Amino acid sequence: MTDTTPTREMAPARPTWHVVLVRPETMTLLLIIIGLVGASILSPFFLDASYIMRSFTLTAEMSIVALVLTMVIISGEIDLSPAANMALSACVFAWVQDAGVALPLAVIVGLLAGLAMGALNAFMSIRMQLPSIIVTIGTLIFFRGLAQIIAGDRSIRVPESFVGINAVMVFGVPLPVVIFVLCAIVLGLVLGTTVIGRQIYQIGTNQQAALHAGINAKRIKVGLFLLLGVVSAAAGMMAASRLGSVRYDLVLGGELQMVLMAMLGGTYIFGGRGTILGTFLAAWLLVIVSTGMTVANLLPAIQLTVLGILLIVAIIATNFIYARTQR
Amino acid sequence: MNLVRNILFRREAGILVMIVLFCIAVGLYKPQFLTGQSLRIILLLTPLIMIGAMAQMLVLVGRHVDLSIGSMLGFSAMVVGLMYREFPDLWWVIGFPIAIATGAVLGIFNGLLVTIFKLPSIIVTLGTLSLYRGLTFIISDARQINRSDIPSELKLMSRTSPVFDIPWIILIAFGIALMTYVIARHTQLGRQIYALGSNPEAAPLRGIDVTKVTLVVFALSGALSGLAGILYASRWGFVNPSNTGAGFEFQVIAAVVIGGVSINGGVGTVMGTVLGVLLLGCVAAALPLLGIPGSTQNAIYGSVILIALLIDRSVRQRGAASISRGGA
Amino acid sequence: MLKKLLITTTAALALTAGNAFAEDIDIVFVGKNTGNPYFDSLTQGFVDACEVIACNFEFVAPATAEATSQIPFLEAQIQRGVDVIAISPNSPDALNQVFDSAREKGIIVLTVNGDITGNEEHRDATILPTDFTKVGADQIEMVGSLIGYEGEVAILSATTEAPDQNFWIEGMNETIANDPKYANMTLVATVYGDDQPEKSTTEMEALLANFPDLKGVIAPTTVGIAAAAQVVQSRGIADQVKVTGLGLPSEMRDFVKDGTVDGFQLWSPYNEGWLASHFAVGLKNGSMTNEVGATFEVPNLGTITINEGNSINTQSALTTFNADNIDDFDF
Amino acid sequence: MVDAPKLIEARGISKQFGGVEVLSDIDLDLHAGEIHALIGENGAGKSTFVKILAGVHTPTRGSIKMNGDAVNVTSPIAAQELGIALIHQEPVSFPDLSVAENIVMGRKGGGLLSRVPWATIIADARRYMDMLGVSIDVTRPMHGLSIANQQMVEIARALASDSRLIIMDEPTAPLTPREVDTLFAIARQLRDEGRTIIFISHRLEEVRMLCDRLTIFRDGSHIATQTVASIPEDEIIRLMIGRELKKYMRKHTASIGETALEVSGLTLPGAFEDISFTLRKGEIMGLGGLVGAGRTDVARALFGIEPAKSGKIKVGGRDAKIQRPPDAIDLGLAFVPEDRAGHGIFGTLPVEHNITAAIPGKIAPSGVISRALERGFSRKSVDDLSIRLASLNQPIVELSGGNQQKAILARWLLTEPEVLILDEPTRGIDIGVKAEFYDMIGDLAEAGRAILLISSELPELLSLCDRILVMAEGRITAEIPRDEANQEKVMQAAVPRSGIAA
């Protein structure tokens, strides 16, 4: 089998400014600037740091989960069930707590529920080698259904001592936002500088080559699904603390926003490409876009339409950038 | 002795047995479940899902997924609803071609994104799911079409028809099932969809115009969603921008996957899908009778999809293992 | 359609600009979700009131009616510095924090058409359509009058958790149990349609199947009553099973006209909006005080008293709609 | 039958793949009603030539005439319309569709909505099956058919599109003797109907039994075309490998140390059986054989990608249990795979990441990758193997085939392996870089590493290896020490004897 790769010996190196600038993350940064300008024109009330910060706490939990989802997509898999996982874990936590279990123990039970959900996704996708996208559509409906069974459409209250995570301020910044930034830094370092991070890129780029290079792709992918399960559970309980009560419809439809954050950040849907920084910026972009539209009292319909268009444009753009740079 | 053909056949027989057993079990506990009236209730629950399932079956056979059928249903229903409200004296039957055409246009847009930009259909339709729902809000200015705006002849179609008093809506649904059977089994288009799903790389080599077939599949999915849209207006008598068609895609995927359509493409029968829809209809009708809160329905759909995936896996494993032991 | 969209957007822009200098009171009403016909007429009440008295009115609502979907809209109104937030809450307890932060900013928070039971201290006052305590009894009287005060009756409610629904159902049970007038009426079942047309229909079908000689069905929710009526209409059993409850004239007009439903009740959501605007402006400019027992005048609604727990009833008794008066109402 | 009408006249057919000339100026005539064998070593250009005939590739130069008039075979469909059918060794089919449909699929049959004539399709399918004397239920799906039956369906498809030229690429490799006989009977029947059959095979007895004429390819050019009767087997082999042997004299022969790797009775049913050999430090052992001999499967078993079912492996004298590649790497094994693009490089990732992919422990002792260590290792590798590149951050896909292979070799040298398995290391690499590779392999042996070199290029094997094992159809057929080794001996052992008899 003679291979047909181009044989230019000395390919012209891309100039450094080109490498730094022509990246999906810069596209997201550009969109943030455009978003900020647009939103402040749309409504004078928009440009206020504390308001944007407060609005970010509403989606901070989802953004944290989107960071881990980015790593799962880079590794070549996908998971549409984290939003449902957040709801079910929060319901399990509140239900167990409501039934008299001590708070710390209830939190652990919630996290274990998330882990179990991650394990189910891992078993179906990796062990049974089923396409993870269809598996996680099944688990997304299944987890949401379980949450409905546990909580009915009652809303289970959460003890006062646990409520108000978003009221806790760290140097004037709400705690959920601080946690999001810290998670981004930690995960960015893991993905960017550790062996595991490097191997996630390698598995996503070419799983066969990874096998031949002695990389245990199965173990890493199972680990990612489990991590996503636990982090989703933690995020679900953070939301419970923010809201003071939990219903089965927590973060309903959140899966679209999480995938959107990853895509807007430049994560390549087929794996191998993407960064934590990209998703981090995309999370802020989404907040700016939706807050800008809400404070301008635009019909929610427009927000839905804009979200849909953004996702489609983002996939086409990243597809185009990667296809072009892969000469 | 062809092993796989039996498995496929057994799969449909398996679903039929499940339906019978389920109905007998419920009937023992609640005898009224087995009356003619109860059969009518079950059949009245299935027409929209049936039409959606037919479209989704062809999409899945072509190794694609269309998540936007719920929003396409909602948008088409809204277009027709607005038309009835703004032009009350129009002949009400005009609604059907308009709904189908509207759906087809949205479907073709999906198809273009998938074929021109080579994007995975599941992510594209996840985007258009939200886009079309947003457009539904915009064109309706977020207001509902009330029962009084929907022509009574259209609503009548969900109640009776000259044929043994079976509502038109059920006749249309089974008509679409028959049409899909003819397309899938007896037209070049149908066979090429199966071929495309069975071996996408080999399809172009065998002279199959992959782009055209994919576009037609998505257009069909849109058109049938449009038809389901106007029938929604007939069945429930109103069109609401936020919940008309919401969650429709999950019910349809559950029905299609139970019906034995494989998510790896190339495998799926109309009969299996019809039985899958009927099974879900029985479950949906039985829950309230047994006093089980409706909230368990989602959990049932989810678990049904997961179990069907595992069954599909084991069938494919036994089939695939025997073909190729590659290696140079 | 697009033309309409542009108008609303420019109107929104004008309002934001306009508010900077006028001393009119800014009122915003946050509905449960967009596309809910019930709130169209309630909003109309606000709009007409604000044309008469000095207030600027805006209606916003999330796309879907989940517990937490209203929070971003409330945060936005706080940011816009509106004077009064009127809201029909989607959840009894998920909005406490955001209500508190609004009231810290001096914003008056009124719950409309439904209260946050158990968390009343987080809102200034609540404006209910009518005296909820009497709704249960009125509905039992309504169905009793239709079925000759004897036979089996069932309730088709919305969601198991909706506070107003449970309040009324409690009232209905009490009335049937204690009031001798309804001695030979028995309440056989209460089922929940989750305010979804498909589920309400299957629950209604199950009721008819489980209780063959059911005489009457009370559906105290607009979605439930319409679904129940449609089932009765399609099976042509209007004379055996009487459907009533709380419904919107615009939705029930066909059923009343063709005799499927003889009569149903509701209140005027329009009046609720009308009263809420006046109360809000009154509170803001000091002409009204928000103490229990205080009274105030509202044009064409007469004197309104603030009852226990700062709750106000727009009208004392339910309005009954039937064949002869259904055409006088356009909501 | 000498001057039978010419079906195909190919003139000056040449093809370049990425700068490497694979076919140069092939002239070949094919008569109607003839079975014509194409013979040659791996990579001699046989497959490429027939793929050009079948429209899978387009030639860089040259023309094809069919029945006297020039034709332009642009795609497989064009070929099908011209009546040319190519049957791959692993038939390409639609597993979920019925046999009958697989035969007909894609034939011009009216618009998308035109009716599918099931009756005629099934009737035709049965007719072709009867013609081929094969009893397969044409309504069952392709799923689960044996390879032999799948080939029968492919032939039926060729008949369905009334193909005049049917090309069979190594058809008998996976078949049992009885299935081979059936295939031969059918081939003869088709020839008697006036059709032309091209039969690519290494089994010279089969060629002798079946074919009328044969053509020998070598290094991309057409050496000779003879009638089968007029050329003895030894002559065929001589022509196959007749190039005068440019001796790449190895600068030295390394001192042979103690046994590094010992394999006994290694078996994986269907791939290879009873493989036993010992490999000593400083020794280069060649593993020769033709396509399908199972050499790559042995390598994949040694490295743990597809472990053998039975047999023992001892590394450095100790028993080794290798279930997954990391086990092999820990024991000091390394494996440069044959399929560079599919199993070797991470195309879009930088060259540096590719080079250090197998030594995570060394570049990140604490788990965190140390830039300095990584840059040190990769810079050293680039210099040692003189890899030509613009920058270490450049995606590796931008390098030439030769430099990519050097990067993969560098990856494995960094693991400092005891045993280095190289699978077709110099395939698709231009001559200049090949020589560099040979020196490198020599130096590695000299440094005491044990090297197992899998190669289809005889000069490479003969000049580099201390010993050559030859495999055919999953079995070791000969072990030839360096001084007795020559091309004929290796090829004699490589050509499957047992084709008919086994």
C-alpha cells in the first residue's frame, strides 16, 4: 500500500503570528467583544460588571460541566446526558437529605449517583462499543425520567444552611464563578501539560495509532465518562444550593447549551481538537449574548433562534478552520 | 438456514408477543383495557408518533438522526394555524399541502447542512431543533392558536370518518405507513437508502448519488413532520408555540429503536416500526388506567431505548463476526 | 409576522429610553411562559390600566415554564431598575433569593394569579383572581347544578404540586363531605393531567373507563377542561357526563355552542391586571398602604380590601359562563 | 487462438503516487476468451494496473483501447458500463441487503421513484447462480456468507452487468481447495463464453492449471508475456526477481549476543500456525513472504495488538505474557507498523508530540510534561536521524513519507527497546531515504538490539539480514542463513506449494 501523503520535504512553516491568531479561541474572543458592544447598544443597563457576574452564576454550574464535556469530545466521544445527570443527582441529594440523612452524607450519595450515571454511559459506549451519541440520548431521557419519578413535580426544599452558594462573595466575585475559573485553570493545565491530557488529544486524533503507541484508550475514556458524571453531580448540587429547592426540570434542555459552549470554543466535533480556554471563553460569550437579549426584553424566541444559528455557524466554522489547516 | 433473516423476523414477532402479553397483563388487572373503546384510545394516541416514526425510520436506515422533527412539527402546525386564523374563509384542506411543503423546506435545509458541509446530522438537527422552535415563537408572536380558530372539519378528522367510524387521522397514519413500506421496499430510492446506510463508503462506488438520496431523506422527514403538524391541530384542536411537538423526537426515536431499526444504518422494517409505535401506545394508554403517574413515562422511554440498543448490539455482533477476519 | 416583531422591539427600545426622564412608574409582569393564552388577557388588563394611570408596562416571559426559567428575567428587571415586579410564579420556593435582592433595591414584588405558599414573607403582596377559599365550594355547586346533585364526580387537575389547585381540591372535598346538599354526590377520583393536552386526554379517557357511571368531571385548569370537553365531544356522551371547571371563554366557546359543556366558571384575568396596576402605582406614590385590613378604590372594581397575609382578591365570586353570556367575553 | 480479437490494448500506462513512480509504460494486450495471469512480487504494480483498468485509479500517462476504440475509464461505474468488473480479495458489499440486490445495486434502473422489479431481480439472480452452479438462497442478506460465496456473488454481479473483462485479485487465498476447484470451473466456463479473465495470484501451480497466458511485472514495469505452457516455473521466478542484485554491502556484521526473543509454537487459527524462532541481540532476522502469508499477524501477536491463542514467548530468557501493547513495551519490545497513516502517525498533532508519544514516563516523570525534557529528546532524535522539517510544532502530516517514518522510528528508539520489529519500514519511501534507513538498521544491530525485519523487498532482506525466515500461508516454510540466501531460494519458499494439495 503506497501512501499518498504530500512529500514536500521542507513545508513552509506557518509564521508564529499566524499560529497564534488563526485559532478558534481568537474567533470566540472576537465574538465576545462584538457581543459586549452589541449588547450595550441594545440596552444601557447591560454594561455593569456585577450584573453580568450575577447572571453568570445562573449558568456557572453548566459551564463547569461543559469544560469536562470538552475533554470528552476531544477524546472522540460525546455525552448529551450531563444536564439530566445534574437534575437526577440534585433530586437524589435533596430526596435523601429530606428523608433525614445528614447533609455531608447526602452530598456523598449525590456524587455517587453521578458516578453511577457516568459508569452506565462508560459501560454502554466503551465496553459495549455502542456510538456514545445514541447511548447518551437514551441515558439523557432515562435520567430525566428517574428524576421525575423521585421528585414527581414536587420541588424538594434544601436546608437553609446549604442554600446561598451564589451569595458567597470572594473579592466581590460570586463563589460559583470563582469555582468555574479555578476548574478551568486546573482542567486547562491537565489537558495542556500532563501526559493524560496529551493522550486525550492523541486518542481523539487517531485511536488506532494510540493503541499501537501503547496508550490505554479504553481506560482514559472510561475515566473521562466517570469524571463527567461526578462533576455533573457536583454541579447539580451547586444549583440546588443556589435555588434553595430542586425539581426534576432543573437545567432542562441544558445539553444543547453545553454542546454549544464546546463548539463555540473551537472543539472539533470529530475529536482531536479543542481547548479548555476556548470553552471558557465560549461560556462567557453565551452569558453575554443571552443576558444582553434578556435585559433588552427581547422575545425569548429570538434567544432560541440565535442559539440555534450560533451552534450551526460554530460547527461550520470549526470544520472549515480545521479542514483548511489540515493541508 | 439464514440466521440473520430469522433474527429480524423474530424481532418483529418478539414485539408482537410483547404487545399481546402487556395487554393481557393489564387486561387482567383492569378488564376495561381490552374493550373496543380502549383499542380506539390506543389507536388515537399513535397517529402522530406513527407518521414521525416512518420518517425517522428512513433517516436511521440511512445512518442519520433527525432531532428537529418536533420543532418542524411545531413550526408547520403554527404556519397552518396562523393561515386559518388570518384567512378563515380559505378552504380548510389547503392546510395539508401547505403544512407538508413547510416541513419539506425545513427538512431540505437540514439536508443541505448535512451534505454540503459534511456535518454529523445529529449535531446539525440539535441546532435546528432550537432554531425552528425559535422561529415558531417569532412567526406566532408567541401567541397560541385557539380552538375557535381551527376549522371544525379539521377537528372532525380526529373523531370519525365514513370508513367504519375510524377517525381519518388513524387512516392517514396507516396510509403513510403503507406509503413508507412501498418506498422502502419497492422503489429505487428506498433500496438506495438501505444501501447507503449499510455501507456508506461503497455506495458512491456503486453509482448511488449519495447527496441526492440524503437530501430526499431529510426532505421526507420534514414533509412528514409537517403532516404530523396539521394533524396535531386536528387532534388537539389548538397550536401552542412552546409545547406543540416538544419532546416528540424522543418518543419517535424510542418507538423506532424498539421496532428493531438499527442505529448503525441499513437495518429496519416498516412492520417493526409500526409495532414499536403500537407498543408505546399501549404503554401510554395503560399508565393512567393503572394509576401510575404519567411522570414515569420518560424513564420508560429512556430504558426502552437503552435495552433496544443492547439487543441491537448482540444481533449485529453475531452477524458481523462471521463475515470478515481481515489482515494482510 | 416579522413586521409585528419589529414593532415590539422598537416599542421595547422606546420604553427603555422613555423611562429615563418620565416619573411614570415602571411595572413589569413576568408570565409563566410565552404562548399561554391565559396571560394575554391578564396582560391586556395591565396595558389598558397604564394608559389611564401614570405607568409604563412591559410583559416578559421565559420560553418554557420550568421552576428556574423566570430567574434570568427577574435579574434583568432588577438591573433595569423597574419600580414594581408583578409575577405569576412557576415555583413556590426557587425564587426567594431573587425576590429578596429585588426588594433590597426598593422594588415592590407582587405575585399575581398564584402565591408562593410557604414563602409569603419573600413578596410584598399577592393579587389573587378571587377568594380561593370559595372556589372549591363554587365549583361543587356548579357541577351539582348540572347533574342534579347526585351521582359520581371526579376531578381532573393540573400538576400534583400546583399550590392553588391543591387548595381548591381541598375546598371541594370539604364541601362534598360536610354540606348536606351534596350528600348523594360522591367524589370518586382526583387525577392529574400535568397541564399537558395529551396527558389530560389520556387521564380523562381513563376516568371514563374506570368509572362507567361517572356523572360529572370538574377540571379547575384551562388545559384540563378543554381536553375533557374534547373527549366528551368526540365520544358524544355530553348528556351522560357533564364537564365543568375553570376555563377560558375563547377556548370553550365551541364546546358551549354545541352543547358539550353547559357551563363553566372563571374569573376575569383582565381585572387582575387592571387591579394590580392600580395597586402598584398606589403603593409607589404613597396613596395606598400595604397593611392587612387597609382598603382602597379601583375604578369599576369598587373597594378592595387587603386580607390576611397581604392577599387581595380581584372579585369575590367566580363568574359563570354559559351559552347566553359566552359571546360577551373576548379573552 | 493466437490471433484472437484483442479485447484490451493498454499502451504506455504509468502511475505516480506522491512522486514515486509505481507503474512505468506498461503495454499489454488482452484477447477475448482468455484467462490471463498477472504475476509479480508485492509492490510490483499488478494491483495498481488492474485498478486503473477498473477505474479505481486514473493513469498519469497512457491510453487504453477496448475492442479497437479508445476508452476513458474514469470511475468504477464507467468501468461497469464498459463491461469491466473488478473482484477484490475482500468483496465490497452491502451486508444488510439481500444477495439478489447486491448483484443489481447501482445498475441504471430509472429514477429514484421507479418500481423495483423484484420478480426479475430474483429470477436473474437465481439464473446467474445456476449458471455458476452455486446454491445460495438469493433472498437472504449478504450478512454471514462465507468469503467464497461472497466471491460468487461478485462474479454474478459481473455477469449481471454483462462484463466482458472480469479481474480477480488474489481470489483463491482465503478459499478451501474444493472452493478453488469450483472457482476454476466457473472461470473456464466464462472464458468459453468468450469473456476475458485476469487472474492475479502467487500460486504458480494454480496459474499453470488455469491460465492460458501470463504476464510478469517487476518494479512497476512489464517484463514478459508468455503462454503458460512455454515457460517453466524456475524461469518465472527468475524473471520475477531478475534484477541484478545491487549489493548494499553492510559495513559490518554485528557480534551476535545472547537470545533476546524466543518464540515457540505461536498459533492464531486462521492467521498463522506453529511459529517458532529465536532472535539474538545484534542480529537482524528477516521475515519474508508474500501478501497474506500472515507476517504482520505474527508481529501484531508479539506486540499484543491481537494476541495469539497459543504458544510461548520468552523475552530476555524470561516467560512473557503479552496481552496488550503496554505489556510488550515494558518488556523492551518496539513495533514500527506497516500502515504508517492508519496505525503510525497522529496526523494533525505536531512532530514533537509524535516523536515522544511512546515515552510518557521519560518526558513527564511527575505526570506533568517537562518542556525541556521533551524538547531535548525530540531535538536529539531529529538530529540523530536527520529528519528534515520546518519546525517541531509543525503537524506531522506536512512531512514527506520518509521523514514521517523516521519520526515513527525515532519514537520507538526513544524507548530503548531490546527487540525492534519493523514491518515494511521502507515501503513508499523514495530511494535516497531508503539507503539512510538501511544504515540506521545496521547501526542499531551493531548497538546490540535484536531486529525482526518484515519486508517484501528481496534485495532489502538479502543485504541486511543475518538470517531469513520465509512464511507462506501462515506457516514457516524455510530458514535460510545469510550466506546461502539468494532471491530464487526465498521466492521458492515464499510461493505457496500447498495451494491445491493442502
